[in-house]
Amino acid sequence: MHELALQLSLMAFEAATAAALLLALFRARRVLGLAALYTTVGVFYYLATLLAATTFITVAPGLLMSPGSVALFPASLFAVLLVYIREDANESRHMIYGLLAANVSASLLGVLVSQHLQSPLAVNPIALPPELFMQSPRIFIVGTLVLFVDAVLIILAYEAVSRIARPLFLRIWISLALVLAFDTLLFVTGSFVEHSAYRDILLSGILGKMGAAVVYAAALTLYLLRAPVIDPQTTDRGRPGFGDLFQVLTYRQKYEALRAQATRDPLTGIHNRGFFDEMLRTQHAAARRSGAPFSLMMVDVDHFKTINDAHGHAEGDRALRVIARALVRVARASDTVCRYGGEEFSLILPGTSLEAAAQLAGRIRQEVPAACAREHLAGNTRITVTLGLAVYPGDGAEIVDLMRTADRRLYRGKDEGRDRVVSA
């Protein structure tokens, strides 16, 4: 058991090391270019193929895991996804072509090298078998096709999962896990379907790659959250056929990135006033069609001017960021959280009655001081918020009426002593 834990830990460390090396090369791309990254990924893929054919670890009776298949192969998809997210789809297309070229070249050269080892004139002091450098035509064809499909699918999977999964780590892990499971099913079926150990090979491959996906997803998430964004500079003009797909993805990726940037408040990172106005009109129109209620919540930081005056505007800015994160934590995935302006925030709560909105407001009223206290803001001064609520259609059939009601209740709460929720 101790040896098994050691071997599994070693595979996890191999995956983490591969991820760290690829991230370091990608970070240095403005100095080294992307060629260093692409070459390294090609080497990783060759090593993964070599190990998958020669080295296995027994993790359970009948279950064998190859460090190459489990720890190193996902590095290729990890690199494609990294380039897609931080550069663009066209650059990731170049990488896919490079991986295919590396796979074909290494396989063909391996066949040639094996001929030397079979010669009676060859001196082979460590007894390398010729089979080490040879793949059957079937495995070579299946592996090449699967690699191509995987590299395209990881981009499409990430696009699809991003629409339903909110946390970045979850988006990346689900994308990697889906494609790696598909890869294992396709490759093992295409190469070993008639083999007696087919089910064992398939199961062990899927289990191992799910674990590796956690390591790679964690590494990519940390990098994306902490590393500054460098604007890509691509010169590709697009090509017909397969390239058109990536051209479309590139334009949409850049458009969505620009749109997201335009709708975000630069200080807090949450949505801004313009996005709030747009979403309020959209929600109002949807509620009119369906007849379902929705609630509007206005949140104001109490005595915010005192924080700026006593502790400086930098501390005030930090307080706004902490409060914004607290609002996002308490809000549901369907809610829209915005910075309305200054020290005021707003939330749109679809399908929410006034009573349910008041309960959510109560949790916000408790979470904000607790979050500020954890950050020791403003010399540990207790920072509170006042909240005013309004519901459609009970408090108004038009947007202007809802806004007026929510504002009136907010300021009534301020007049009555602050740190409270006013919903009626």
C-alpha cells in the first residue's frame, strides 16, 4: 500500500511538473516565442507514447496505469486549452497542426531507428528492443486521429461548459475530464477492443486521467487567476475549411472578451451600471411576458465617507472590493450583482418574491461586516450596509417605479439608523 501511494504521488508530481514547465514557457513567450512551448509539448507527447507502450503501475488487481498515458498525455490538451484561452483560437490551431506533425514525424523516424537495432552490425549495450520505437500501423493511425479530434474537442468542450459552469476550475476540469474520457474510450477501443484485458485497460485509463485532470485544471486555474493578461498579437488571416471554425471562434472569443470588459467595473470586477441597466430592462420584459415576479435590491455602504477620510481612498477602494466579493458569495448564480455607482451596489433577483429577497438581504447584511472584519478593514472598524428592496409587479409595473421604490426604502433605512433591510 505504501508503494502504491508513492507511485500515485509520483504520477501526480509528474503531471504538476509538466504543467509548471509548460506554464513557464508560455509565460516567457514574448521572449522565446511559442516555438519553445510547442516543441516541449511534442516531446511530452512522444514520451507519453513511449511510456504508454512500456511502463505500467499495478494500482489494483487487473488495473494498470501508465505514467505516460495518465500524467503526460493530458499535458497536450492542457497546452492547447492554455493557448486558446490566453492567445486565441487561431494560435491554438497552429499548435494542433504542430502536434500532428510531431506525432507523424516521431512515429516514422521511430520505425527507421528500429531498423538499426535489428541489424547484426548494431551494438546495443543496454539491449533496447526494436519494438520500443515501433508502433503497429493500426495504433499509429488511431492515435493520430484521436489526437487531432481531442485537440479540437477540448476547445469546443470548454466553450460549451463555460455556458453552464461558473467557477473557472470547474469549467477547466469538466472540459479536460470529458475529452480525456472520450480519448481513452476511442483510443483503447480502436487499439485493443479484441484484447482480453480491454475493459481493464479502459477503466484504469479513465480513472487515472480523471485524477490527472484535477492536477492540470488546478495549475491552469491558478495561472489564469494570477498571471496578468498579455494582449495577443496574431497575424493569421484565416483559411477555408477547418480553419474557418477557428476563425469564427477567434472573432467570437475576442468579441465576448471585449464585451465582458466593457460591462465590468474596473475596481471591483463585478458588473457595472451599464450592464445593470441592460439586465434590468431584459428582466422586466421577461417578467412581463411570463408574469413571474422579480426583485430589485439597492445596497449602500454606511458611513463610507468616514472610511475614506479616516483611512484614505486606497482603504476605501479595498473595502468596496471586499464588499463586492461578499455580495457575489451570497447571491445565487441566477442573480445579477452590479456596482451601481460610488459606494452603492444593486442586485437583480429573477423569480424572487419580496419575502425571499428580504431573506437574501438579511444574509448580505450579516456577511458584509463579517467579510470586512476578516480583512481587518479600516482599522477593524465595523462596516455595515443598508438595503432597500422592491418587487415587480407589487411595487410598480414600470422600471422607473421599481427604482424609485427601492431608492426610497434605502434612504428610509439610512434615516432610521442604517445597518438594516427595508422592504415595506
